[in-house]
Amino acid sequence: MSSENSPQSHEIRKPRVAVVFGGRSSEHGISVVTAGAVLRAIDRTKYDVLPIGITQDGRWALTSDEPDRMAITERTVPSVEQLAESAEGAVILPVDPSSREVVYAEPGLVPKALGDVDVVFPMLHGPYGEDGTLQGMLDLAGIPYVGSGVLSSAVGQDKEYMKRVFLSFGLPVGPYLVVRPREWEQDEAGARARIAEFAGDHGWPLFVKPARGGSSMGITKVDSFDGLDEAIEEARRHDPKFLIESLLRGREIECGVLEFEDGPRASVPAEIPPATSHEFYDFEAKYIDAAPGIVPAPLSEEETAEVQRLAVAAFEAASCEGLVRADFFLTEDGGFVINEINTMPGFTPISMYPRMWQESGVSYPELVDRLVQAALKRSTGLR
């Protein structure tokens, strides 16, 4: 057999991973930072990588593959607009499941084929990315992706329905009140009366939160009715539906869940110490001042086992896939209460989710590889 016809002479194509980041939500900058860490860690000998940024107005842009430009500098988060190769060019994903070819188009120029994409790593946080919208588009296109599907992503994004799902599966949830847009617009007095009753039952302080969001954006801790109007206005700036939650006194504990071949497993838990220079563990404390968490959390064996059990139970309750970070309060009476899950948690090397898995024996590059491999093996049909 001649060498040119030998199978060994043909190089096997590496799987191509499209790392998609940025987006239209208020968490745009943090998504860019997260994607930079993944681009730095992904094994280039094993995968071809295509970085695609979504601008703040929703344009899919071809970006430079420069992770060092995707970091927080001088307390400022980066943006896709700073990384885009063109101010007008757009990346177009296929809409036909029989093709995975991605095309790049610029006004006045012939569209350029960028090749097939085998899997998408959606490093998006918040609405229009982590909430099932992107997942539905990728399902229609027949492209596998890292993380949970449409329903699980939507449930994980909407704090009201997340809590409803948890309660239906018997998971412990703290006291909360939901105010929907129509109620606030048509019966504000009635909504205020419900809030007043909730405050009377549970006391101050209270937390006012947008129902759909992350990175603690739009959340305000209020100590009396005096700060309530401003807090509601801030929450509604991010989402017209908002929640009122009572303060749970205790320790903040987090636990990572990762899907293995035999099912989901929990990491060692972490503890978020009180943010002494902040009212609570808000956006500034998480990302700008980078308040360090304690990994592993100083818990008893029984407490560790219980929070790991609850984290996996939350993962299963919401029918999640791939990865989840589950956040809890260990209350003063010794019981765990689940606060929320994140279906695409912060993913920089200093973020809690990778740190918990690092302490559990899974390095950051291995974590990225495991998630991509799981997505490549997953069916793109009904989940």
C-alpha cells in the first residue's frame, strides 16, 4: 500500500469547540472573564477552538483568541465589543440539523465558511444565554452543548419556579414572596400589603431580588420600609418580576455537582465567609474585591454528607445535566436550606465551582475536558 493511500497519512480532525460568551444580560462582562479562563485552559492539542462573542446588543461576533485580554483590569470588566474582529461582521450558526457549518458574514463581502462546529461551550450567564433560550436554539440546530437543556436552564434561572420545583421534591427552602409584573402594575397597593404582611411575619432585614438574574446583580438588602421602594426599583430594572426573601441567619455553604458516567457526584463543599466590607456577598464582593471562600468548608462529616446529598438531589430535581453549583444556608438550628442552583456557575480558576472540584481531585483543565466530552457524547434529541 502506498503511503499516500495509507489511513495513517490522513490526520484525524480534532473536535471543534465553539466557546460562546458575552450576551445581552447584565452579566456580560463576567461571562467574558469566564470564557477567557476556559480558552486559556482548554487542551489545544485535543480540540480546535472557535471563540464567538455575543455583543451587548445581541450580535454574534468573531473575536480574537486572546484570553489575557478577557480579564478584569483596574476594577473594570471586559466586553465582547473590545474583542470583536469587526464592528459589523456576524457569525451565523446553521439552522439545518444536517449541517454544522458556521459562516461569517461582513457587509459587502462574500460570506466565509468557518467550518463545522462539533460542540458549543456556552459561557453565558443570565437571560438570553443561561435561561434556556440559547439551549433551545442549539437544539433546533442539532448542535451538542455543555450543560443543562432548555427546561433545566429555565428553571435554574427563574428563582420562583426553582423554589417551586425544590419544594415539590421535598427540599428545604426559606420563606419568600413573589411579585409578578401584572400584579405590581395593576394592584401595587395589594402587592405592598402582601410585602408588609411578609415583613410582619418574618421581620427585617429583607432581600429584594430580581426573579431572573445572577451574580447578585439587582439584589438589595433592606432594613426597613424606608429602603423598600428604591430596592424594588433596582430589582425591576433587571427583571419586572421580583422576590422578597427573609434573612436566613447562618453560614453560606456551596457545593458543586458534576455529571460522571455513573451519574452526578458532589464535590467537597465550600463556605463563603461574611463579606465584612460589604452588606452581603454581592457582585463587588464576588468579582471585584474577590472575597475568598474557604475550600473545603469546615463542616462535620455528617454536615458534609448532608449538603452533598442535597446538592445532588437539587441537580436531579431540576433534571440538570453536566454541572451545577448549589448554594445553601446552614442555619443556626443546624439544618440546611437551599438558596438556589446555578446551571452555568462562575468558571474562572478562582471561582468557587472549579475550586471545589480542584479540592475534590479534578483539575481545572480536566474539568473543562470532562464537560466537553460529556457534551460530545450527549444526544441532541429530547432530553
